[in-house]
Amino acid sequence: MTIGVCYFPEHWPRERWERDVEEMAAAGIEYVRMAEFSWAVLEPERGEFDFEWLDEAVELVGDHGMQAVLCTPTATPPKWLVDERPEILQEEPDGTVREHGSRRHYCFNSRSYREETERIVTKLADRYADDPHVAGWQTDNEFGCHRTVRCYCDDCADAFRAWLAEKYGSIEALNEAWGNAFWSQRYTAFEEVDPPGPTPAEHHPSRLLDYARFSSDSVVDYNRLHVDLLRERNPDWFVTHNFMGRFPTLDAYAVSEDLDLVSWDSYPTGFVQDRLEGEPTPDQLRAGDPDQVGMDHDLYRSALGRPFWVMEQQPGDVNWPPHCPQPGEGAMRLWAHHATGHGADAVLYFRWRRCLEGQEQYHAGLRNGDGSPDRGYHDAAQAAEELATIGDVDHVDAPVALLFDYDDLWALDEQPHAPDFDYWSLLEAFYGALRARGVQVDVVHPSADLAGYDAVVAPALHLVTADLADRLTAYVEAGGELLLGPRTGVKDAYNKLRPAPQPGPLADLVGATVDQHESLPPQIETRVRRAGDPDDTYAFRTWAEWLDADAASPLLTYAGDGVASGRTAAVRNAVGDGSAVYCGVWPAADLADDLVRPLLERAGVSHSDRLPDGLRVCERGGWTWVTNFSSGRYRIAAGDVSWLVGDATVEAFDVAVADDGIVDGLSVDRL
Amino acid sequence: MTIGVCYFPEHWPRERWERDVEEMAAAGIEYVRMAEFSWAVLEPERGEFDFEWLDEAVELVGDHGMQAVLCTPTATPPKWLVDERPEILQEEPDGTVREHGSRRHYCFNSRSYREETERIVTKLADRYADDPHVAGWQTDNEFGCHRTVRCYCDDCADAFRAWLAEKYGSIEALNEAWGNAFWSQRYTAFEEVDPPGPTPAEHHPSRLLDYARFSSDSVVDYNRLHVDLLRERNPDWFVTHNFMGRFPTLDAYAVSEDLDLVSWDSYPTGFVQDRLEGEPTPDQLRAGDPDQVGMDHDLYRSALGRPFWVMEQQPGDVNWPPHCPQPGEGAMRLWAHHATGHGADAVLYFRWRRCLEGQEQYHAGLRNGDGSPDRGYHDAAQAAEELATIGDVDHVDAPVALLFDYDDLWALDEQPHAPDFDYWSLLEAFYGALRARGVQVDVVHPSADLAGYDAVVAPALHLVTADLADRLTAYVEAGGELLLGPRTGVKDAYNKLRPAPQPGPLADLVGATVDQHESLPPQIETRVRRAGDPDDTYAFRTWAEWLDADAASPLLTYAGDGVASGRTAAVRNAVGDGSAVYCGVWPAADLADDLVRPLLERAGVSHSDRLPDGLRVCERGGWTWVTNFSSGRYRIAAGDVSWLVGDATVEAFDVAVADDGIVDGLSVDRL
Amino acid sequence: MTIGVCYFPEHWPRERWERDVEEMAAAGIEYVRMAEFSWAVLEPERGEFDFEWLDEAVELVGDHGMQAVLCTPTATPPKWLVDERPEILQEEPDGTVREHGSRRHYCFNSRSYREETERIVTKLADRYADDPHVAGWQTDNEFGCHRTVRCYCDDCADAFRAWLAEKYGSIEALNEAWGNAFWSQRYTAFEEVDPPGPTPAEHHPSRLLDYARFSSDSVVDYNRLHVDLLRERNPDWFVTHNFMGRFPTLDAYAVSEDLDLVSWDSYPTGFVQDRLEGEPTPDQLRAGDPDQVGMDHDLYRSALGRPFWVMEQQPGDVNWPPHCPQPGEGAMRLWAHHATGHGADAVLYFRWRRCLEGQEQYHAGLRNGDGSPDRGYHDAAQAAEELATIGDVDHVDAPVALLFDYDDLWALDEQPHAPDFDYWSLLEAFYGALRARGVQVDVVHPSADLAGYDAVVAPALHLVTADLADRLTAYVEAGGELLLGPRTGVKDAYNKLRPAPQPGPLADLVGATVDQHESLPPQIETRVRRAGDPDDTYAFRTWAEWLDADAASPLLTYAGDGVASGRTAAVRNAVGDGSAVYCGVWPAADLADDLVRPLLERAGVSHSDRLPDGLRVCERGGWTWVTNFSSGRYRIAAGDVSWLVGDATVEAFDVAVADDGIVDGLSVDRL
Ligand SMILES: [Zn+2]
Ligand SMILES: [Zn+2]
Ligand SMILES: [Zn+2]
């Protein structure tokens, strides 16, 4: 329940540092992250190290009662290193080298770069091993940013072949697993398998999926190198990495296994423009979308099942989205509370002060270029004060799990089968319906233990093994309520179609199979109606499956007089003490609510009335955070609670925190 | 009048094959195409051949009373071959190599690949030379798919120089023919002429046109290598190649000269999305556009003037268009009848069974992944039964020729002079008007013998020689009716402007010349009116020519008060016993009908009332096929005919076949 | 006050030349530009020169009483030269070579190409040093066309490093000036600095700005090589270069310093399609936008403060815009008058005759392909006659300066901070408001002497030095009226943010500072209202700054109820005898007029009522040109003047020239 900041002392004159640090402390800041991207400052020439500046900065932070979080500076190898060992650079599929001049230009599999990494991390870890002011470390920065997870260089080719040999044992096994009889793609040796380069037509989906896995594994491996070196020097340090929002190419679950703490970088008004489908609303441009941000909070919280940090919190306007509107009044405070309600224990704003040089000049900080307080500073100080008042709060205890799997994401990204099919958006269709009912949601890998959840929602379990099917069946039989979305149970673990009809090993649990699927452009009418009810129709989009119900009861059928008319679109199957619902379409919001609400009722999960867009509530440890991402004003009909922050009337972009759980039956009125 | 299927036994367990083949025979299938893309299965390592599986598959097919069509497997050289002889790979203009991992990665001019081709084709031809079950061969697969006709490698550079030296004799002649004084582009030797690579500005149009011709000729040459080897082994085999729809870079007329049979691959709902201008209608998404498909049927039928085959017929939903809606109920049967009405003698569905591996997993087959019948199976079986009932039918006898020339296409593609100028679409504007009047159309090269046609339509004879002008004049003088579209008679055979005003050598025949041309964006009003009639206006699009009538009478003048107002847009000139109409604009549908209907009347060609979109009729050999590509229901006012398939009420996506010619004066009512 | 033409005798048979030249003279043409792109004709093989044809052409021109303007033919090195010295070719950032086959394929920094340039220019200059018919020279052609200012080859890398070493002296100074502590971008030696190649993320803005400056300087240097060689041979020749419209990468001020005469190539209906934001209107498609063309006239006139030439004037339809409509009737004459009103002394049409070969076949000339007169010929002849009647006219004396700086353009192009932020468009928002009031405008560099101007408008002085701030302050104190637009005073000369709040060193002059800035997409309402007036609101777009007024008075505040509501958007500050207005938004047309009109009144600048779009007036030397770029008809309420061309009723695309200044208080009525 605390606030921090990211600081780059090396960008500022040394005589200013003390005042900066005093002002941080005055704002209630507890953590100061430093040394990110500082390699060329720490080692201006090979072997010539300058740690003095960082020693002083850490000491200043400590002297003012704060803790330092340091970063391994590997995201930006200096030019002298690149010129000396150019083989560390990444390559595009067509061989174009990604040169020095921005950041993240190194290859995760470069043998040379691993040597250099070991050298600089060891040096830093040794230097601060006994420093009492260093609380922990961030490895590198935003692994994979700027599409850098996947590299196509010779080191990667070698590593990919070794990874395949390790996984498959023999080339015959690989040929069989991928299905290389197709288009004469069989190999006679692992040496023949290249990274996927430029080809006349699209690549083999099994090869692409394994390249996606291999690339992600390469980052996991590279991160572990940092973690091991740091832990060896000081086992009391926490080690974290700052992930990104809606990040598609790196398996955060796998990286997190080597971490003590998961953190991520949250930029609500940036993400709403470049990572959300469609045109953002004016309110979203001012504060972001609470469900987009919330799903990332929940993903990173669930990765280790522990409180997470926001390592970089948007401090005002930023430089990288298409447009850069000013956040709504108070939005920077709103985001800190929203993160806390979702389970964050610390929120660090990025950055202390607007940078005067380099690529991020148009990125605000808590302080202006001249050092005066900017809009975010007041928000941050207020949030720090309010969170200090609230004190420690227990971890989030979510009653519902949403299943999220990078393998599914990669497989569907490679074969979306419609330009508008986006795995994240499909997840949000279900996630948003749960959050609009005030429910906390863990976003977990399908291999997670589901026993503790009252309900499980799996929007697109594309690759399903028999083992997973067994586990889900056991979950339902034991009384669990399961909701499955479209494109479930289509493929095996190698991204090959199953011969059995979809949903493959889940067919018995679902009590139905898929006869046909289709993807549909907007000019085709897409509506379903409740089975047996000719009038009540709901919109869906993009994807339609025609189901043949076996044991299951039809829930939805296709409306209209088109080719699917009257076919079944969704079913429910009671199995043991629970039930499974299979929905073969991508639901629009009304339909998603009409799937989720009965699910929550059957599962006995407390929930609110359907909340307005932008207004969201989070229960955590007996407290409830009400966060308003909209410019509307709302009255919260929460009965007799006391408000630690705000009150039952929530203004535009405002927050209220109640000392009780208030979600059950909650209603909200727009004023 | 028969049905077939494409089969890939190598994708399935051998124990399944017999049942597959039994089920094919049960559906009335007569032809089974196999061995496409099978090189790595046939020759897993250099010199290690495995023909046993194919022997067995061919034998099974024969044993069940069907005929096998085999393919040379050259579209997919295996990885061992690519690694051994990497010089076979294609190159992009900027030198990027098109690597292994999909298909069609070889260069048609590669000396190495021609050796390898000779080796594998000879091996296969020898193996099956005496096999009674092999009816014929398909060479390779879809030459040029994935933009592979044009390669820019060193072998191609050498071959291009040799091709030029052969064509021009001396570099001075080339300089003169192209007009290389412009921008100092003259060469001093053929060795200086490269394939057109990356340049600051656009390329010389004469160089581009010759590169287009050379590239197409390279494929013709490469195909002939297959044909010669196959014919040498067994002269009784037919040899065909499967062309594609609306395919822009390969001269199908030239390739066909070496074939016994022309075939093509028809995917109506795919093509309507990615090869037709504008947004498809819901009906087009369900069944395709009958005129788009029909023009390809007519082109490939006309290439040899003989019945053609559909070598791959869309079997259901496919994997490659932007969206993949399910075809309308019965559409797969509709397409088979439509092809037959246009002159097909066999329609082979692609493929027998949905493939579980590789790039085409989302492509339906006649059977599902588990082997059960899919939607297309029932359609195919019904079509097979109906076509068997109808029996043999004479070849199409078309009264009208539409002139289509790849040289014109290439020249206009290089200099469209408007982003929305597309040669195919301009052709379809005229073709569609003819088909909406129920007229059969041969799509022939301008060098074809025109004597047998009552009318000739040439939508854009861009390059016109004096010889062609003489032939067209003789055609009209002898009583022919000729309709010419815009951009006619602009250039010589080297893609140079003629000094004489457009339409150059056709000016006397047309009785008018072009004073100005212009291309127009949608925000400029584009209407013409009938000469002498101020009220009756018609829309046109994209292109306008201002004509100076000489001997000719004005037919259309520009409406509105813009700069062209009152200028002549179209003329008619009576010459000898016929007449020539020149239309200087790209007509919208109403204007196209108003040009075509009088033409048909003057030419004495039987025709129907103007048919609704989606409903089309084809007369062939005394029968009439009525095909409904729409979701509407129609009554055919055909008088006293008997219906072999269906009846006078044609349901959505349905077919009717009458035992008589019914087009003359036919009217149709929507129910 | 005269007319000329561009002629390519080498494209035509020699026997035609005499007639061509006679027809030129008959049309009143005085200047004939020749020899552009003629290298391969002048030197077909290395060392084999053929000047005879050019001798004869020059002599013919002279014999008919005209003057020749010759071109150095370096824009098109012949293929034999490229093959012999391939190192002259340009490279893309990723190393792709820009090959022979169009034009402009050489690198400005190529040592080899400078040698070759010296060789051919010397040869030509020697040949014509004493020719009485050669009036002057054009260097090369359209430096930088087809994005060729910036090259990334090894010669450029070397030259860039030398340029940096010269500018900064030490690498430490460069690191400091750019701010290379950011993202570890510091260098240890100039040898480490590369041209900006492909990188994972965006480049350092300071590096990009210096690469833009270096690239432009390279062209300046290369041009000077031509100029020096020509001047050395014959100091009486004028030397010019033909710049392009709205050209972004070359500093025309800097190139002009080495020239005697500035000229440019004006293509109104082409530019309106590919260099103007939004969709052009039908009128713009017929005649272009007079303010777009006018701003270029004014820029090139102001570069040397002397009459300029239009070296290439659009003669009819052209080949390169998206669409190619025919210009309105008389538009080619209109453009010549419009240029003259803006200060041109000669207007040369491009080209004499439509070219039958090569890339520009679809480009009209004054004569058709067959030699007959085309539309432009009649317009040119009429313009020549009218301009001859008018005779010599004094130079334009503009009361208002618009400040334009390539450094600002480059800095903003690199960091537009909104997809719709375009420096040129912002300039035109202010320029158009001035021109709609009939005011002549000099478009000058901020370093120009401002003393003679009654008012100065600076739409986006992004990089501001203390010296410039002092000069502007002195200007205002001395009674000048200054209008500043948004994004002013943001950065230092190295493209680094200033620590002081925007507008940095201009804050005192403006009497206000910028608290926040934001860029806004269209879905956010963007209106301001006059301070103190709740009803009168004006639209703005894209950019908003929230001002804190200090000494200044608020002029505009933000309307609506959003986050900026009530904040100040523009201020006025009285300083000494003048005043400064700072406008923090990008004004739409009504707001721009409401900023400009009071400015003109305070400055005592004569101006008209607000003129309709398309109708523009220019006073020059006591004459007034009225030019109508629209299809409307207008009556000019000009009182008692006599008209040398036309009269007070101006038809569509027509011109009138009065023998007096008529702008003050002028009103215009649409008929
Ligand atoms: Zn790599
Ligand atoms: Zn090649
Ligand atoms: Zn260069």
C-alpha cells in the first residue's frame, strides 16, 4: 500500500539530487527505482567503471528513509560494446540487423551478450551486495518491448535447433508432431530447421508455434541468468521484472517462476489507444479502460498468486500513443487506487521528472522540466497519503478464475482466421462482463489449481490436452461452474487439428460437438436468440460455431433467415454437481452479461447489479475500492458503510474506499 | 459432365485408404487427383525413392472404377534439396531470398532446378508410363501463386538478357523500341539490362512490360519441360495445368498452347473477398459472384476452345480469405452446375478430407477431420448424380467474343493512372452486362479468329498494332458489331505512346479521335447523357475521354456544367455491313446495359430481359442451366420446357436445368 | 513578366526541331530550357561526347530570338557509369541500394560521383562558355525528389562523422549537446556515430535532426560544385536550381545562397492531391489551391528577396498524382498570372510536347504527341501576350512576414506527437488567413531582417535561441506586431527540451507560460471561446496548450466541460510600442481570421474583406492580380480602376489585372 517513483539521477546535475530526494520523501514516496539503461554511464569504456554517482544516489535515498530498487542495465548495451561485438545485435526475419540507437538491440540467445551480461550484473551485484538501502532488483527492462522477443540471427538458429532436439529427441518425432508431410515440409535432420524467414506463402503453424515458445523460453533463460547472479550475492534482495500490458510474445507465467515479485508498467491512456480494438471514447482517452488495465493487474497478480507492483505508473501525458491528451483531473491518483484494489502493494510513478533529452522528452513526470510540481505530483502525494491511512490490506481473494494461456494466444495469433479476431479482445469480452458485476477475477494458466474457485471462465481454450480435459471435468463434477468460449478444444499441443470434432477431449463435458465454424464480416447480420424465445435476441461478432447438442441443452440458437438459422449456438450440460456452458460465438456485452450472471448465480458468487461502463468496484481484504474512470458522477447505494476515502457520491475520475465489502447486490445511479 | 476429388493419401494412415476410396466411388466420383506437393514423400533423401504408397493409392482408385490424375510434385522442393542447391530459390527485387517453409520457393529460370525437375518428372513418368489407371497429369500446381511468376535472381537476370537479345537483335534496336533517350536510360549492351530492382522513382514502362512478358514466358518454358517429358513417356496421357482465378501475371493462353486440357481452381467466396473491388454483399459472401467466376470459366474454356475442368472446386469454407463464412445451403452443388453450364466437363472438389496438419487446417474438405461427411459431400454427391442423369452435352457455342489480352493487362497495371483503375474490373463491367442478358461469351485473345462471332466486345485494347486494326476493320466491314471501351489504341507493342491521336490505328474504324483523357476521383460528378436527350443520364466512373467525332455519330455526351460538359463521350460508326461503337468512359451497370443491349440487337444475338444480380442462365448444347447465386427466390418464365433438375421456381442458391434453350426473351420474377 | 518552355530535342527527330522552335516563338515564348537528363545522349560511352545536337538546338533557339537555359545533366547518370562505379548509388537505411532505372540514383556525398560531376559539368560549361544564346543554367533537377536527400551509404557515414567533428569539436561536446546519457547513447568517438539505420525503437531526436541538417548541407555542397564550375567559365550566366513545392528535406534558403536566381516547379492539381491534408474539393482538383501554390511562390521569392521563376509550370493533366483530372478551362493561363502576381518574372511550361516514351507518357505538354496544339498551348500563348502588354513590374513589397524554418520542420516531423500534426498545414492555417485578407506575405527564415515588416506571424517557432528571442522582442518593442502559434519555444538548437517552461526565452515577450500541452483526436471536442464571451466559440484542431498568463491578457479560453475547461488558450501582451499574441492551439479558419484581422488592424496593414475560398488578390508594383481558382463567378467591388486583363466580373478559373492597388477594403460578391 505504498507509492514510489522511477528516478534517473544521471540525467540531472548532481547538485540537484538532494532536493529531488527531499521532495520525493515529502510526497510520501517509499521506493525509488534507479540505474535502468545506465550501462554507458556505469562503464563509459570497457573495464572503466564509474559507480560513484550511483553510490551517492542510493545513499541519498536511504538517508531520506526510502529504499532503492536497482535495475540491471542490460536493455541498452553501449555503442562501444556493440562495435566491439556486433554479433550481439538482433536480426529481422529478412536478415536486417537491428542497430544501436534506441534500446533493446541485443539478442537473448547471443553467446557474446550473455558473457557481457554476466560481467556487468556481477559487477553491480558485488558493488551493492551489502548496501542496506537496496531493497531489490529489476532485471533489465520490459523484455520484448518493440517486438524484440523474436530474433532471427544465427545464434538463435543454433539455439532453436538445440531446443527442438531437446524437445523432440529425433527429427522423425518432430516431423510426426508437426505434420510435415504437408507441402513436403519434412526434414531429415535438426540442422535443416531454420527460424521462419521470408517465404512466398504463410508458414507452417506448428513451426511458428514452436518458434514462439522457443523465443519466449529464450527470454526466460536470459532472465534467469540475472536472477541467479543477484540471488547468489544477496539472497535477501527481491528480484522482479517489469512486464508490459497486453504483451503478446512473452510468457509472463514462465518468467515469473524465477521471480520473487511480479511487477508491470501501466499506461492506461496509451494502451487504450494502441492496444484496444476500435476508437476510444473521450472518457477512455482521459483515463483509460478500467477492464483493460484491470485484466493486466489480475494477470500479473495471479502469476505468483501474491501482491504485485506497478513498477511504472503513467504520471500524466506520455509520448508514444497516437494522440496524447491530458489525463482527466485526478486520474493519476485514480490509477494508484485502482491498482491497489486489484492487489498491488506498491505503485511507482514513471518518472520523477520530465526528461529534457532523448526519445522520451514528450513524456511527463511527477515534476516538470524545471523541477516544479506537475499534475501527477499532487495526485501521487494524495494517493500516498490515502494509502498510508488505509495501511496494510490482505491479498485479493478472487472467487472466479479466467483461464489464459500464451500457447492459445500464439496459436490464434498465427491463424486468427478473421482480421478482427484478437485473443485479448475475446478474453476481455468475458472478463469485462465479470468485472461489470463487481467480481474479482484471477487470470490463471489452465494448469493452475482450480479447486478454490467457485466458477471458471475459459474464453478460448484453443489447445486442449486430455489431461486438461480430465481436470476440468473433475472440477465440474465436484460442483464447479465452467463457462467455455468459442474456438475451444480445436488443436493438440503441436498446433495440429484433432481428428475428433471440436471441442475434442472436452466433448463429453460439454455434451455437444461443433459441426461447423465460420468467421463473419460486419455486413452479415450476427444475432442469436435464447433457445425457445423468438423475441429476445443478442448481438455477437466475428465468430460462429454451429453446435450439435448431445447430452447438453441448447441455450442459444442463431436468429435470422441465413444459412445458420435455427442451429444451436450455445449449450449447457449438467455434469456431476456442476455444469459446463459452451458458447460458440464471441458475445457482445449484453450476451456476455447474460452468460456470466447465471453462472455467478449457480456458483453462488456475490455480485452487483450491472455497473455502468467506467465505474468499477474491487473488494480486497474487507475493503472496497470504487473507481470511476468516467466523466459521469455516480451515487453508490452501499448502505451503511464508512468511507475512508471519498464517499458514496463519486465524482468524475474519483475514488471512494469503503471499510467493508459492498459488492453483493450493489446498485449505482448516475447523477 | 462428371465429378472428381483431390486426394492426399500421404496425409492419412494407410489402413484408412480403402474406406476413403470406397466412399469416393459411392459419391459418384470418377477422377481422383493425387501426388501434388509429394516430393519429400516420394524422395525423402536424394536418390532414395518411395513410390510404393502411390502405387497402392493409384491401384485402389483404379480398382474402384475411377481414374487417377497425377501431379508433378515440383511446387514444393524438399528442404534437403534447397540446402544442397540454394541457388534454386526465388529472389525479391531487393535481393531478399524466398526461403523454404511454404511452397513455390523455386525460380522458373534456375538451371539447377530445371535439372532437378527433369530428374523427378522423369522418374515419375517412367514409373506410371504403363499404369492403366492414370488418365493424365497436372503439371506442378498453380504456377505463380503467392506472386511467384516474377523473380529477380541472377539466373533470371541472365535469362532476361538472353530473351531481350533474342527479341531485339541489337541493343540499339532495344533502345529505339523502348525509347531510352528518356531520362538517359539508353544501354550500351544487353549485359547492362537488369531485372527491375529498387529505384528512387518508378520504372520505365517498356522495361516493365518486357519483364512481365519475359517472366510469363519463363513459366511457359518451364511448363513445357514437364509436358515434353510426360508426352515422351506416354502420348495417351492428357496433360493439364490448374490455373487460378483472375490471375494477373501469367499468360494462360500461352501456357495452354502446350496443354491438352485447361483446368483451373475455383473458390467463389474466397475470390469475391480478395479479388473483387468493393465490399462483397451478404449473398456474394455465401456463394460468390457468378460473373467473376463465370469470366474465369469462359477464359479457360476459350484458351483451347474446348471443354475445361475445374481442377479444384471450393468444397465448403476455406482458410485464406479475410473472412470465412459458410457457403449458402447447396452452394457447392450450385458451383458444379454453374461450371458445367459454362462448359466444364469435370469438376473436382478440393479436397477429400479436411487436413489435420500444416497451413491448410482451416480448409474444409468433402469429409470432416474424423472422416464423417461434411456439407460439401452431400452437395458433391447430388451434383454427381444430376450430372450423370444429364449425360454428355455439346460444347458451348458463344455468339459473342470478349477480347482479353495479358499485354494490355500488364501495361495498364503498370500505369493505371488512377488507384481505382483495374483492368479486370473494367472487363467485368462489359462482361457482366452481357451475362445479365443471358449471353454466352468467349473470352479470347485479340489474335483469335473472330469470324464466327456475331458481336465482339473489347473493353480496353490498350496496345493495338496496325494488323489488329486491319483485322477488326475487316470484321466490321463483313457485318460484325464491335464495341470498344476506353483506353483503346493508346500504345504500340513496346508500351510507347503512339504519336497519332488515340485510338491510333483504329481511328478510321471508330470515326473519331480522343482529344483529352482524364481520371476522376469520386468527389467529381461523373455522368453522361444520351446525345440529344438532356434528361436521360447514366453514371460512369474513374475514366473519361473527350472525343472528336469525325465520321461517327455521337452516342453520349458529358452531363453537368464541368470542364467536359457537352463534349462527346461515345460514338457509333457504321462501316461496311457492321458498325463500331467507341465508349470513352468506364460504364456503370445501367450504361453498360444500354451499350450492350443495342449491340446484341444489331448483331441478332438472342438475349433475355435484364436478369437480377446473382441469377444467371447458360445455354449449352441445347440445355439451359439456371443458377441462383442469391438468397432470393425466382420464377423463371420459360414457357413450356421440361426441367431435368429443379423447376421453374428457383430457390436460394439453387439450380434448375431445362432441356431446351430458353434465353431468348426470357423474363424472371422475384418471388 | 514572360513565358518560356522546357524542351527535349533529343526525344524528337531532328527534322522536326525547326518547326517546334518556330511555334514556340509564335506563342511569345522567350526562354527554352534544355539538356536536362541528357547525359547518356551527350556522352553515350565514357569519353565519347556528342554535343552537336545540343549546339544545333541552342542555335535554333537563338536564331528565333529566344534564349536557352541549359541544365547540368547530373540527375541521371547513365548505366555505363553506374556499372563502372556502382559506389555512386544511394542506399536506404537498411542497406538496399537504389538502382539505375529511373532517376536521382546517385549519392550527394559520393566521392566518385563528385568526380564525374566535375567532369561532365566542366565539359558542358566549356562548350557553351561563349555561346551568346545561353542565358544561364539550371543545376541538376529537383534535388531530393523521390526522397533522395537522405542517403545511408558508407560515403555518407564518413561525411556525417566529419560534419559532426567539424560542428562539435569533441565527442564529449556532442554527447552533451544531444543528451546522450539517455538510454546509454553516449559515444566514445566520432567514428562510432552512424547514419540512423533500422532500430527496434525510434531514434534519438537530436541525432535525427543533425542527420537532417547534414543531409541538406550535403546537397548545398553538391550544388555549389556545379555553381562554382559554371561561374568560373562564364560569370555572366545566371545559375538557378528548380526547387519543388512543399518540399520537406532540403533547406532551400541555404541552397539559394549560392544561386543568382531561385526557381521552382509548380503543379497545382498534382500537389493538391498528394501534398495537402484531406480530400480535395472539385474546384481544387481543377485548379489547385491558391494558398498552397502561393506559399511556395512566396517562399522561393523570399529566399533571395528577388523575383523568382517558375521553371516548370503544369501544362495540363500530369502523370503522377493519384487521379489526373483535366484542369479547368483557362487554368494554365491562371497559374501564370497567379505566379506573376506573387513575384515571378518568368513562367516556363513543362514541357513543349507530350513525350511518347518512358515514365512520363501520361504527362501533357503544350503540344500533343502528334505536334498539334494542346489545351495548354492556347493558355500559354494568351498569358504570354497579356504579360507582354503589362511589361515590367516592380518586385512584390510584402507588409507581413511569415517565419519558416527547416530546422523547426525537421524537429516537428520527427516528433509530431499526433498523426495529424503537419508543420506545413499549420503554416497554411495562418498563411491562408492572411491571404484571404489580400495581404502579400514574405515567407522568411527567422534570421531575416524583420525591421521592414508591419507584422510578423510565426506559426511554430519550435527551436528558439536566446538571440532569436532578443530579436523578436526588439521587433515588438519598436512597434512590431507579432503573432506566435503553438509549439513555440519548446526546444533548443540541438532538439533538446528547455528546462524553462515553454515558450522558453520568449516567455517574457509573450507574458505567459505553457502549463500543459496535449494532442487531441477528432472524437474529443475542440473549441475555444473568446475570453469573457461565453457564446462565441471557435473550432481548433489537434493541439492544445494550457497557458498561465502572467503579464499578458487572456484572449481565448477552452470551452466545454472537459479537463481544460476555462484554461487560457491564447494571450496578448503589449510590449513597448507593439504587442505579441501567443495562440496555443491550431486554429481552424474562422479562428485564424479572428487572430489575423486584429493583427493587421493594429499593424496598420491594408487588407480586404475576407475573400471567398479560391479567389485571391495580389498587389505587385502598383498592379493588382485577381485570380479565381474556383468554378464560381465573382464581382470585384474595386471602384474606379482600369483593367488591363479582364474586368470586374471574374469568371470561373479566370484572371483580372487592375492598374492600381485595390486590396484596401475590397469586397467581393459571388454572382
Ligand atoms: Zn538472435
Ligand atoms: Zn530467378
Ligand atoms: Zn550516400
